[in-house]
Amino acid sequence: MTRYDTLLFDLDGTLINSVQLILDSYHHTLRVHGIPARSDDDWLRGVGTPLRAQFAEWDDGSGMLEELVATYREYNLANHDAMVTVYDGIAAMLEAVRDAGYRTALVTSKNRQGALRGLDLTGLTPYLEELVCVDDVVNPKPHPEPVHKALALLGAGPERAVFFGDSVHDMHSGRAAGVATAAVLWGPFGRADLEASKPDHWIETPGEILRLLSS
């Protein structure tokens, strides 16, 4: 018997290669609103958390926060299909875990509309039984609520579940929820970025997920 039967996946930087689009969307948004630019590294530190968390410092009660979010989403959706791709090996891995009977869910800080857009574009929608998006929870990652909700939707406990993600926010959310955590290294972050979050597993290629499950 394998140690895991329930697999939870982050979206951006884990299943789909959308990080450059995300960064471009942030830079565009600040430029449109006349706000001094931030570096890629500044934005990357918050990737994996919701838009409103990333723009929180401009939430002054004037409506600016909603304007920033709207500008970001308009640009992001307009450029989405030209820029988003699926990482090599992800579709084959997801097909294999589905065919083997593993339970699967997406756990993302993206809203449902955006998440479905990425999954549909890359052909990954059929491989995920449940979706937990930022509009489905009160407390997004790194809080454990999204992971707890995914487990509840699947009717699964944390003991044999593992959360695959590319950011420290994924690792913290999974650990707080009591599931195993697996840091994937094909996204924007390397071992040095993720070491402090103490993932249970390091995953360098999608094929290593299948080897982990069969070990």
C-alpha cells in the first residue's frame, strides 16, 4: 500500500507556467495607476497569496484596492491564453494518477474564473476532482483552511494526503493542515527559497511525483 492516496496541487508555478504573466500583470497595474515600480523579487515573495493581499498596502478605503485588482485582472485575462502553458510532464503525470485511482484536488489562491481559464486552456480540467479557489474560503493560503476544505470535499483525512506546491505559502498551508508537503522545483523558486518551510519532499520533475507515490 502506498503512503498517499490523496493528492492536492497548487496551480500557478506548479501545474501551469503562468509566472511571467503574473509578474507582467503586477508591473502593468502599478504603471497604469502611477505607482512606483516594484521588482520581480518583491512580487514573487507574495506569489501564492491572493491579489488583495498583494495590493493590501494601497487599501486606504478610497476604492483604490478594487481598482488595482480590476486593472490586474483585465490585463491578465487579455494576455492569458498567449502566455500560459502547462509544464512538461504535468498532463502525463495527472493522467497516470487519475488512472491509478488517486483522489485529486486543486488548492489555489486564484479566483475560480481564472483557475478554470488556466485549467481549460492547458487541458488539465478532467484530471482534478475538486477545486478550492480563493473565492471558496474566508482564510486563503498560507492559512490551512483551503487544504482543510479540499480534504472535506474529497471526503479524505490528512494522514494520507500530500500537497504539491512551489511556494512557501503552499508549504505552510499544508503543514498547518496536517498533510505532507512536497516542494516542486520547476517553478520560480529554488531550494534556497523554500528550505525554511521544511517540505517533507523535494520534487525536481513531474515524473518524480509518480516515483514518490510508488515508493
